[in-house]
Amino acid sequence: MKDILTFLEEEGISEKLLEELRSFRSFYKLEEEDEKRLPKMEYLYYGKEIWEAAIAALLSGANLLLDGPKATGKNVLAQGLALAFSRPEWDISLYVNSDASSLVGSDTFSQGEVKLRKGPILECALRGGFGILDEINMAKNESLAVLHATLDFRHSIDLPGYGQFPLHEATRFIGTMNYGYAGTREVNEALASRFLVLHMPVISAENLDKLLQQQFPNLSEEYRKQFALLFSEIQEKVSGGEISSRSLDLRGLISSIKAMQKGLSVSKALEMGLVNKSFDLYERQLVQDLLDARIPKELSGERIFL
């Protein structure tokens, strides 16, 4: 993986933004104890306009909400931003049973006395981290109300019995959300108003080609482009309402190519990584037809790598 700032330069990110980003990193030095919390990136997000919008929002001091359908790279971008700003990252997965104590902290009994067990939100806030609020619209609105003072101009967390905890100036929160998953709900207006919202587009064939080239440098150009076009065709079927988004699985595509490196046939690997993600026979057949039109049935995995 290349240096994140080098990557952003190659993506053509505004030099003014990069200069301010370097100043931020220089001013808010990463503590040695927090280095282990820097994201370990397997691959990076491709998309100049999205990068610039996100970096500008965070430099301005705002929190960011990434909204978009499946396969848009919300979590990849969120982790990439933490790495770009050189801040420790807290992954905070939200779900229907999340409550204030699990997010901020609760009483615990230790060494004969009651002490505060800090939750991930409080830990992140005190250490100047980037907190990724994953699937923020899965949690109940009442449990997220505890974040209101954290995310607005007050920049603090008030805990009864323990006083007020001001946020570290470098702290930022990045929410991700995807409508349509089971258990999701509308984010209420009070919470949404505390974020700048960035709608994430589905990855383009051009950017997917770049991603595959970075991830699999020995993958032949011919098949790299075929995989990118196959993914775009599945995306078109999803956008047109012909199939659900189950087979539009970027992680599945990458896992399939890794399986090809181990000798699995191209068709079988893509069947396992994309086609079989749908459990509807009609949908599976539509995606299988797209696959068969592009990939020879008996093509072995070894033949597509240089």
C-alpha cells in the first residue's frame, strides 16, 4: 500500500487541501500509544470529488455522514480519511440494542470502588480520534440523543456523577448509512443537522479498474476490464429495478479474484462471490447470464494473471 498522501496527490486532490491536511497532521501529532489504532488499509477509495468534499468538510471542523447504497465504499472512505488525517480510529458498530451506556460509558466496580468504564464514543472524543459510526440508522434515535452535545457546538460529553468531558479538538465523527437493509430507520432531523451529508455514488467502471489494478497488479488488463464491466452491468440491473442489490458486492468480487489466484476457475469464483449472493433463482439466472456472456466457462484462474 502506497503512502496515503502520495495516493491523494496521484488522484489529483487540490494542492490547497493537501497543504491544509499536512498542517493538520503536523499540528495534531499522533501519540505513540495511538499508532496501533491507525487503520490498516487493504485498498483505498477512488474518486477525486468525493475525497475533496470529505477532506474539506473535516478540515472545517464538521462531522460527516456518508449516505449511499451498497458497493459505494463508505467504510473504505471513512477509514481512508482517518489514515489521511493520521488520527486513531474507533469503529463503532450500531445496532437496534445500542444504548447510551454502551456508547459513552457506564459504572463498573473495580478494586473496591465504583469507576467509570469509558465507552468507545468517550474514548474517541478524549483522544482526538475519528469515530466511525457504522450504520448509524440501525440504532434507536433515543439512544443516539446522547451524541447531540458531542456533535454540535458544545463539543462535550456530560456524564452525571463524573462531570463534563470536553472533546479533543481533533475529534471527528463519520457516520455511514445505507437505506434498505433490514432494521434501518430514518435518522431524525436533530441528529442529521449535526453532520454534513455526502451522498456516495456507486463506483464507476473506470475507478473499479484502478482499484483492481492497485489490488491485483499481476491481473491481466483484459480481464481486469472485463470484471469492471461485469460489475457495472450488475449495477445497471440493480438501478433499473430488475434485481436486488445482493449480487452488487464489491467485497465479493475482490474475494473471487483472490480465489482465482489460488487456482479456482474464473467462472466458479465469480459464481460464489457474486451470483450466489442472491437467493432468488430468477435473479441468480440474470446475473449468471451476464457472467456467461463475458467469461468462458472453463477459463482457469492461473490464465488471467501475468
